[in-house]
Amino acid sequence: MKKGILVLLFCLLLSACSMPPPAPSPVPPAEKTTAPPVTTETEQLPHEHSYDAETGLCRTCGSPCPHGEGFTPEGRCLLCGWRCDHGQHDAESACCLRCGAQLWHHFGIAGRCEGCAREALLAGEGLPDAYYEPAEHAGQCLLETVTDAEGKEHSIALWLPWDYSEDGRYNVLILIHGDNGSCRDWTDREQPTARGPVQLCHVYDHIAEEHLCQPFLVVGVGLEDVANPAKGERFLKETLLPYLARSCATWMEGDSPEQIRAAREHIAIGGLSRGAMLTYRVGLCRCLDVAANFCCFSNADKAGLPDALEGEEIRELPIRSYVATLGLQDLPDYARGQRALYDLLCSRVERIRDGENARLLEIDEGHNFLMWSASIYDALLLMF
């Protein structure tokens, strides 16, 4: 009996071992999930940005400064101290493309702006009528009196731009009028022309308003003050320039001869008709140590100029810019003389090179203030 039970149990055990295992119960699929982004600890934690002045990036998280608070007049961001290099500016507004600062065009003798590549619109056919109308922002026209070392008083006319600031630095353009003129010819004295009366100060106002050249001021002097070359030299060097150094915001750091000479690249001398002749005689020949820019309109004066410019005291002094203009409707002798002198200087004086630092412009006007207003417009754009 026992033996039979054991056999039965063995058979049941053998049968169970040979049966297939039961199928596993189905498992529902897992839901799809998106892994959270990996962030650095500094990005997860709020922090106050600390910007590097060289790169403009936050030292903690690397975020760029938004420059949202604006810039100082020197172009430094008020938030991070980064300084814009003002490498490029807009051709129309002259505003910096990076920081938005208001800048100025600088065309140079070639007539192409170094900051936006815009070409200077020179006044070969004369100026548009709009330049003779009052600008939205008008500068100041002043009549001042300066006293020389001998106690003699001299009247000068002064034009300052509308946004003139004692904290700024302004190029100085000294201008000599022609026969029967006045120092105010260069500022607010009305001049009769075929287009009606014009005032040259309106031309300056538009140039300054449109930022067509670096900041400048204009000084008109009397013909009698420079008619004698030796006395004219003393007046400019010993009376006028020291007065301007003391009274106006210029590139001159002081009124000493050394400080005035140090600013010569920012000083220009020019004139019209007889004033152009005196610009050659007094300016180029005698004042090259205090001025590096010259503009001569509607006249010429050979007067041994090439030899004078090779004089021992001035032959090493560079000429930064020389602009001459002639009127196509002017007296033929004036036009021929201006062209002949310009060619002579370019061929005989190594420091005067056509197209590099010198330019002769032809303007379709006569011996009048439409000619000279267009001339001064062109000269300002090319010199400053």
C-alpha cells in the first residue's frame, strides 16, 4: 500500500514538472516624460549681475549687459563701464550703430566719411536753398573786442554752434574777408545775392545740425588786422589765438605759444578774394607753426610761395589740409591764377599732394557770396 502511494506521488510530481509555466500578466506601458533641462547652479539661483567692463558680460553667469541705462558722453555704458569704440555710425543720422551716441562725420580731403563710408555732397553747383534758411537749431553770433599788447582794440566776429559746451573741444576756423568787407561777413551780416540776402551763419548752423564735420567754431577778422603780413602774423599768434584759448573751448590747452602750437592740426586759416591772398601770405608763409589747415577762395598769390614754404623754420611742419576753390563764372584771371598756383604748389612743395591733403574745387558761381558760401561749406567738410 505504501509503495503504491509513493509511486502515485512520484507520477504527479513528474507530471507537474513537465507542464509549461503560466504566461506573465501584461504590464501597462510607462508614460513618456521629458527630462528636465540641465542647468548650472548659478543659473538656477537669482543673482545681481556683475559685468566685466572689457567684455560687457556678467562675471557670474556670462549674460551680456543690455546697456539699458545709456552711455556717458565718452561712450561708456552706465551699467557695466564697457566703452564703445564707435567704429561705425549711421550715414544719415551719424549716430553710433552700437551705442546710439551722436557722432560726427569726418570726410577728409578724399570726401568719404571714415565712420560710415558716406560720400560728402560737395557744392559744385552751389548750395541748396535750404542751407540759406534758418536751421531748427541756431548758433550764436557774437561781436567781440580783443586787445593787443600795445593796447589797440580789434573787432572779431564769432560763431558758436547751437550745442556749444565749455566741456567740449572745437576746431577753430579763422577767416579773412575781402575788400570793402567786414569781419561779420563770415557770421550774420546779410549779403545780397541772386537768390536774395544770405547769412553765412545759416550755412554753419545746418552743417552743425547735420553733424557733417567735427565740431568747429568760426572767427571772422578784419582785413586791416592782417593786411601787413608781419603785423598780421603777430596779431594771429600773440593776440587772437591766445584770446581764443582763454575764452573758448578749443583744442588749445592754454594760451602759451607751446600749447597753441600743440593744437595746430585743429586750427585753420582761410579767406575770400583779397582774404585768400592774405591766407597765402600770412597763413601759409608765416603761421604754419600754429595752423595746419588752409582754405583759399577766388584768388591766388604766387609771391614766392614754394620757396617760402621751404624756409628753415617751417619746412618740416606738415600741412594737414589745403582746399582751394575757383568760380567757373568768375573773372578768367582769378580762375587761371588759382589753378596755376594750386598746380605749382602741388608740383614744387613735397608736403602738398593733390588728392591726399590738397584739393582744388570748381564751383559754378561768380565772384559773390553764393560762391563763397558753397566754398566754406566744402572746406569745412574736407578739413574737419
